[in-house]
Amino acid sequence: MQVGDEMIYAFFFLVGFGLSISGGISIILYLNFIPAGLDFIDYVLFVRNKIECYFLIVGIIMMSISMQKLSRYLSR
């Protein structure tokens, strides 16, 4: 690893954190459709089609990869 790599992984961790927060808030906000008459299955099918809800998964993956890389760097 080069000298600046830990900053790149820290940046990707923060971007992943922001994406996961954005996706999680979108999923929570769409829960308001359940009292409006949607069943839970309809809710899941609705959320599956929204791209902003996938930010949660992408963010968690980005954070986990960057944490693995940072822990390898910091364990030296």
C-alpha cells in the first residue's frame, strides 16, 4: 500500500456511510404507504423498484470493503 491509500479507503467509507443512510431513510419513508392501504408484500415489491432504496445495500458493501482494507493497513 502506498502512503495515501488509507485516505482513499476512509473516503470510500464515508461515501458508503452516506449512501447507506440515504437508502435507509428512503426505505423508512416509504413505510408511510402501508397505512395508506398497501400490504407488506406490496410494500416490498414497491421498494424493490426504487433505485434509491438500493443505496442501503451499496453503502453497506462499500463500508465493509473499506473497513477490511483499513484494518489491514492499521494492523501493520
